[in-house]
Amino acid sequence: MQLKQIVLRLARNPGFPEGDHDQGYVIVAPLDNDARLDTEAWRDVKKHCTVRRFHTDDSLKADGFLTHRGSNWYFHYDEESEGPDEPLYKLADHQILHGSYVTIAHGDDEDALTYQIDDIRNVEV
């Protein structure tokens, strides 16, 4: 099964008029032929579907897993100190294409931020 490594970088947001290349996520996930997250394939390889949050502040870095509940996708972190699950706004409906945007809600108290897909490459399991 071939998976994709998808790099998201913080796009223009309130407080970040130029975005921030040093904040974002690296996701490993299966995509279908339409460049959408593949739920069926994910079920077979979910232990390989990871997320890494990167940031210049070490306390905001985190590692976890890409999870799916109902029709929604989430980032689930493996340590409580890394924060609650982060929902991905309507990600099941979006094509994962270079240059497109993804909205991620950070925790319960924070506003959602927009990220741009900066890189997509193949990875093997």
C-alpha cells in the first residue's frame, strides 16, 4: 500500500499576515484516485497514518495519529500534554492537492487556523 506524506504550513491568518513556514503538520495518509483521504484504505493501514505537528516553540510540537470517527477526520495525540484531538474541518470533502487549504481547530479554546498544502510525496509501508 502506498501512502502519501502531506506537508501543511500555516497560511495567512489573523496574527499571521504572511503565514508561517515554521508552523504546520506532516501527515502520512492514503489518498484515493480523486486525491481525497481514502477511508477504506485507512482502515487497513491506520497504524501507519501519523501526524507530526511542527513549531518553533518546542512545547507546541506533537506526534500522533490520523483518526476517523463518523464522517470526520482528527489528529489524535498520543500524550495528554500534547493537547486534545484536533478536528479537520470537512477534510473528507476536500481534495488533497498542492496549494489547496485545510482548516484545523486547535483545542477547545482556540480558533481554527488555515494551512496550505505545501508538499505531497509518496511513502511506502
